[in-house]
Amino acid sequence: MSDNVHEPVRYGTSVNHTRDKVHFWREFIKHYSHPIVKWIHLWPSNPPSYKEKMGNYAKAVQLLQKQVLEAILESLGLNINYLQEDIEEGLQIMTVNCYPACPEPDLALGLPPHSDYGSLTILLQSSPGLQFMDHNKSAPAIEGALIVQLGDQIEVMSNGQYKSIVHRATVRKEKKRISIASFHSLAFNRKIRPAPDLLSEEQPVSYKEFSFNDFLDFISSNNITGGRFIDTLKINP
């Protein structure tokens, strides 16, 4: 267990224990996963099957995010090979969340409203609990289905044509909820900026560039409920 958000393997209950004014109704284990050969030896050894099963899942989801990103780039009119090297050398962080049954779910949250820092988050959940704030609707839990959410890096890269998804995790009185989130982003210090081909006099740069490390520095010194990181990047919001 560590308060250091830069640790490659970390167990905890909140986001930033030293800064968050409220701790949330969850437990998590988070570990870096790409390239898998670099990180898998740091993963939990119990249960004994964890490394094999989670490793196979992580590799499959890593391939899926590459395919989804290519579709997003194509929809923006960009070459599907744009950022290819950055994507290949990017980060994948797996987070396994447990949201225990809560005696007073109306007074607790699994996670507060936020958007994810990366390009894509691919989520598998055991039961409903992911809520999209734009429409105040919960994502259905369909067995075997994966939920794909856009993150802050896509909003910046698209210069605002796509928006990162503001969401939260709710809790239930009757049963616990498990989710496995695969977070994808460019490499640790690699800056993402609006794609030049999407800029013009009519569509000037609307966001400052940032890296995953910039995001970690932000949450290291800020309370998660105090404001979204991407709002600090907007030019003339």
C-alpha cells in the first residue's frame, strides 16, 4: 500500500490518500502492464493463476485499444498510422476495483465524477455501477461486454472534436461490484498535443500539451474532487 501515485504497483482505497478530503467506498490494486515483460514480475503472486490470466487479458485488451484508436483516427480524417510509434510504446495500466456492499449507498461513492487521463479506458464490470454524468445514466452490465471510454488525451489530440467522458462509480447495498479497467496512454513523458492536421484559422489550438507524468503531478498535489485536470489545459475555455 502506498500514497505515491507514481508507484508501478499499488494497492489502496482512495486516489490520493494524502490529498483526498473524502475516501471512497472501494479497494483497488493497480499495476503497469505494457510492455508486459517489463512489469509482470511485480504483479501479485496470489492467487497463483493471477499472472497468467490477467496477463492474457491485458495482452488482448492492448490489441483491442490499438484497433479502436485506428477507428477514431480514421473518423477524424487522420492517417491511421498517426501516433503509431507512440501507441506501440505507450502505457497500459490495469486496475482491479472492488466496491463492497454498502449499508448506506446514498451516502457513499465508489469514485467521484472525473474523466480519465489517457486515450482510452476499456472496462469489464460484474454489475451496474458505472454512471455517465452527461446524461445521468448508468452503463448496463452485459455479461462479456466491454465498455470503451474516451479519455483526456483523445480530447486534446482531437482539439475538442471528441470529449473525454465524465463518469463516476456508485455502490449498492445488496452486493459488491468488481471491475477491471485497462487504462491506455502515451508513454510516461510523451506529450500529447492537438493534431496539426485538425488545426486552422477557424479551428485554432484549444488545448496545451501534456504528458501522463504531468497528470500524476497534478493528482499528487490536488484533491480529486477539486476540479478536472483537463480544465487546466484549455486555452480560453
